[in-house]
Amino acid sequence: PYYLRVLVSLAVFFSAGSLIMWELVLFRSNPWLNVLAYLLITFLGMASLLVCCDVSPVQALFHSVMAYSAQHLAYLLATIVSETIVGTYERQLMYVVVFSCTLLIIGLTYGRLLQCEETSAITWGITLLLLVGILLFGSLFQGLLAQYGADASAELEAVIRAFDIMCSVFFLSLQIAVCGRERLRVDNFLLKHMLHQQKEQLTDRKETIDLINIKCHDLKHYLSQLDDRLNADEVAEIKRLISVYDTTVETGNEAVNVVLAEKIMLCEKAKICFECMVDGQSLSFMNQAELYALFGNILDNAIEAVRKLPEDADRYIDLKVSRKMGMILVHCENAYSGALQFENVLPITTKTDKRYHGYGLRSVQLLVERYNGSMKIHTSGNVFALDILLTIK
């Protein structure tokens, strides 16, 4: 069971860690033993994560290095503050308070940025480099203080500790930067792959929709010749069925025409009221595959949300694209139900595979950022609204 694994891992970690730390106190003046001790503790943390969490070995090591960096910084700050207290009990209490508060602040500030999905692309090379760096610098400064602290002046001791704190903050920030870089690299790769697929789909869907429109036109022409042979109700029903597939859309942009025609058919089938007013000509500065991906993902997200509503609810999607004062305004709103949780201004997907599901709006955000635009999502009542602002190039 999960809780049993957590308890056993914590027991082993703290037992072995306490033994290692006791040996470290006995041989504190030897910097290389310091390195070995903290290296063992880091790998203990890595093993605990592998036992308790669904992470890869490199992810577990990366998080262990992050934990060591945070612990070392908390230790430094707690030591400096507690040394200003006179009483022994008060000094120990202050040490615990500062140490705990520092870890809490680091966790709230950086912890949410280091989710497992964010570190899925971290490599062994950069992780081992960070591990060597933080261990060497941390042990070096601790060794200097242990060896020369008694004979050093207060100014020299303050300088050594200041450099130690700066290095700890640097490595914490470096890990966050590495994490962000890897996330950006993976996002760019997925976006390029998606655009390549969308380009192929655009060609296929355009041919399909053109063929459907031709057939609908032929059926309408043939039906007009049968008006006198069929009653009015039969003619109206046949025309209604044809209109479901008669998806001729003219916005002034071929890619937008295709994606709107495709989504109109989906909405008709799902009994969703879809209204749109789109100035496609104003989007001519964008790549055709990007336009197909942009509006395809926007509308797919809206259709998926509306489909969850009961049939007697107000099932609608409203899309507007207009040009004002050299800017493109895209507004899409739809009905939805349930509670949404947001992270980094994007709603969190409720599907199991969170890395690849929920990427639709993320890809929309990346496309908007590619054109130096801005995107905002807001909800009010049972209305989900997406607003995009693009600068015309």
C-alpha cells in the first residue's frame, strides 16, 4: 500500500540520515567527508522518491538535489539568525522557527513550479552537474568555516557565509531556470509536431469539405426537380438533412473556412448552437496551419465542454473575430458546468494523461505568444470565455 511505502521510506531515510549526520559531526572539518555524507543523503532521498512516487530516476534525483539546496539554504539562515539569540532554549527555538519558515517559503515559491510533468524532460547530464555543483560549493564553505571559523575574524566569517547563501540561492534559481527551459523545449517540440499534423489535416479536411459541398449542391439541384412529386413536409425534412452537411463558410480566409465548416458539422451533430462572426481577411498575416490549429483547439475545447451539458441546457458556442485599431480581437465563449481549477492562467485538465491531454489551450497560448499577443481566460456563472489580442504584422 502507498501509505506503508511512505512510512517505511521515511523511517529508513531518517534512520540512515541521522547516522550519516552523526558521522558528519564527528568529521566536520574534512570537506571531502562532508561531500560524501551529503551525497549519500541525496541518494537516500532519491531512493525514497522512487519508492513513493511515480517518477523516473532522473526526476527523483533532480528533486532530491532541489531538496538538498533548499535544506542547505534553510540551515544557513537558521544558523545565522539563531546565533544572535543569547539563551540556549531560545536559540534552539529560533533555529527551528527560521528553518521551518524558510523551507515553507521555498516550497510555496518554487515547489509548485517543479511538478513531475515539468521535470519529465530533465536529462542526467544537467542533473548530475547541478548535484556536483551544490555539493562542492556547500561542502567547501562548510569546510572553510569548520577549519578556520575559530581563528577567522567576524568579517571573514560573514563573507564566507554570504557567499554560501548566494551560491545556494543561485543553484535554486538555476534549477528553476533549467526546469523552465526544458518545459519550453518540450512545448516547442510538441507545437511543431502538432502544426505539422495540422498542416496535413488541413489539406485532407479541405478536400473532404469541398467534396461534401459539391454533393450537397447537386442534391439541392436534384431535389428542386422533385418538388412536385413530394409533399412539403418530405421536402422540408430532406432539405434539413442536407443543410447539416452543407457547410459552406466564407470568412475571407481558407484555413478559417475549413475549420469553421468542420466544427459546424460537429455542433450540428451534437445539437450545439454555434454562432460565429469572423473577419478571416484580418488574419492573413498568420500561417494557414497555425490558423487551423489555433481555431481548431479553441473550438474543440468549447465543444468538449458543451457536450457535457444535458440536452435541455443552454448548449451554445459563440465565436467572434474582429479588427480594431490595428489589433485582432478573438472572443470565444461557451456554456459549461462544474468547477474549474487553474494553473498558470490555464484550466487543469481532468483527464488522466495530463501531459498530452489539456495541451489544446496550452498550444493556443504558445501560438498567441509566437505573435506577441496576449490571452485571457475568465469564467462567470456557467460561461467560459476566452479572449485573445493579436497585433497585426
